[in-house]
Amino acid sequence: MYSALARSDIADIVEKVQAHERLSFEDGVRLFESNDITAIGCAADMVRRRLNGNKTYYIVNRHINHTDVCKNRCKFCAYSRSEGEDGAYMMSVAEVVARAEELYQDLKFTELHIVGGLHPTLPFEYYTEMLSALRARFPEVHLQAFTAVEIAHIAEIGALSVEECMRRLKEAGLGSLPGGGAEVFAPEVRNRICPEKMAGDDWLSVMRAAHNLGLRSNATMLYGHVENAEDRADHLLRLRNLQDETGGFMSFIPLRFHADNTNLAHLARPRSGIDDLKSVAVSRLMLDNFPHVKVFWIMFGLKLAQVALSFGADDFDGTVVEEKITHRAGAETPEGLTVADIRRLIEETGTAPVERDTLYREVTHEEQAVG
Ligand code: V47
Ligand code: SF4
């Protein structure tokens, strides 16, 4: 071990990582509380390289947010609106297909990522028709749609169990679930930041049911508001436990809270990029059974996202194209990136860009036949 590592307050934890030992809740808390970002990053990079070598994955995708109307109105959310409020919108199925169509000639995305608010009156058929219409128009494109929170809402609207709801959505074309809506599972935190949202245990139950139906998913943690180190470690451990049970999670994405225009803006405190790097690195260390940790560059900013690739992240997410959730909360990043930009940003870090599809299969582009 480097002598600097040997002197670190987390030297014993780094030794456990080197020995491939599983970290405990207490280890997680100590990592989040430690200021030795170099040692934490070094250990996380070791795990990243063990699992994914020098590869950094990216995906050619397009986000679509079909409606911002939401009955939950979480306090950290600047995106949602109530029905009839200024800025509230709802896209018809035809509009969703047209939005996807806009760019397809120029950007042959392999994934559509669709999330929205919990619209109180849209019928169940809206969701199945949206998926069927997209699948008919883009048969090659993977539809990653609806967070666990939306799934529970859609099931309620359709008076169905979450299992039956997901079975029907899958039949209509649903390919996998994004990781949103997890926030922080601890009930005291949830009560303060999103009192109307489903409980953490219910989020986990929807994911368990999805995995049992053969639907893979991602998982997230929204950090940087009222949560403490214990809440973060608890969140990661609950995810790790479910992953031990189902193996259905593909990637974990730490989401940095953006406070502008939210009801938690008064909590915004100047925070260094170190907390962001720590969230990536500690996730990589605690979630030893998650194949990938993704840095969502939209929320990190491009330069810090590059650094995160040396702190445990192995996935740079994608082209995205259009992003409203974080931009309404003050994100200063672009809404989308070109493939050339993403490849360049990854290459600048000394890692190798690898295009993947949603399920992390490497995408190869056949050369055009000449003559
Ligand atoms: O569930 C809402 C978060 C999520 C804010 O699965 C906010 O690959 C920061 O889950 N500041 C939706 N975050 C986005 C999401 C996601 C994004 C990228 C990739 C994947 C994936 C999933 O955004 C919400 C919530 O946790 N969010 N408001 C805010 N003010
Ligand atoms: Fe609605 Fe999701 Fe925003 Fe919460 S985070 S208010 S559930 S759109």
C-alpha cells in the first residue's frame, strides 16, 4: 500500500477492498464522513478497473418527458406542475412519437428514456398506447420507461396489481425501468423532502417485482439535501440487499440535488465537487454487486463528470438531447451532447469509450458496403 494510504483514517477499509471483502454499514458511514478523498477514490478506481477495466460506456439515447403534471409535488422538484398551472404540459401519444422522430434521421439512438410526472387523469391505455406506438415506429429501439413511482401510479390508475401492470406494459413494448424515484429511503428524510411519494420499501418492492418479471432496471440516490452519512449508507445497503436477491439492477446513478426553483432552495449550501466525487466513489465501494456506476454528466457538469471516471464511475450516460428535470432546477450543462463530444470527453480521461445498448451489450456499427 502507498504510505499515504497506510496513514489514512480509512486504511483498514481500503485493505478490505483490496482483499475483496464486503464493506459494512459502519464502513459506509466512515467513508462518507472521511475527508480522505484520495484514498476513497483510489479504492473505488481499483474496483472500477477490476469490474470494467479501462472501458467507459456511453449510450446513444434520447430523453422524453411526456408530462410535468404531477400529483406528488415533491419539495426538491422544480420540474413538476399542478394541472392548469403555468407551464404545465402533457404530450399526446402522437406528440411523443413526433418528438422521438424529430432527430432520428440524424441520431440513430438505441434507447428512448421516458419519465414524467404522476398525471392524475391520464388513463392506463395512454401508457400502453405510447409504448406500442413507439415500438411500431422504432422496432430496434429499447424503451426504458417509467420509474418505480410511476409504475405504482399507473397500476393504481388501471386498478391493477403492479405485477399485472408491468406485464401489460412489457407486452406493449416496455424494455426496462429507469432508476428514478428512489431519492433517499430513510422515512424521516422522505417525509421532509417528498412526503407524498411512495415509501422506500414500496419502491424496492416494485423493483423486486420488475426483476422477477425479467425487466432489468437502474437505481438512484438523490443526495445533497437533508440526508446524513447514515442515511446514505443505509440507502446503498438496501439496494445491495435487493441486488443480492434478484440481480436485476444494471447501474447505480448518484443524482446531485439541484436547488434552484424548488421548495428546498433555502437548504442550498455551497458544496464542493468533493461531495459529488465521494458519492460516486462510496457507491462503487458499497455496491459490490452492481456491475456499473453511472455519472449523469447533466447533473455533474462535464469536467467533474470526467474526473468521476477516475473515482469509480464507468458509464458516462448518453446523448440525452433534451432534459427538463435538472435544467428547471438550475443545471448549467447543455441539454444534450453529440456522440463525437462524448467520445472526446471520455478519451481525454485516458479511458476507452465503448458504445453500449441499454442492457450493456457493446454496439458495433457495420461498415457501409462500398460499390
Ligand atoms: O426521480 C428531481 C431526480 C430523477 C431533482 O436510470 C432531481 O439511467 C436533482 O432518475 N435535482 C429523474 N435531481 C431522473 C432519473 C435518471 C436520470 C438519468 C439516468 C437515469 C437512469 C435516471 O431526478 C427523479 C429525482 O430523483 N430529481 N428533481 C433536482 N431538483
Ligand atoms: Fe412528481 Fe417525480 Fe417531480 Fe416528485 S420528482 S414531483 S414524483 S415528477
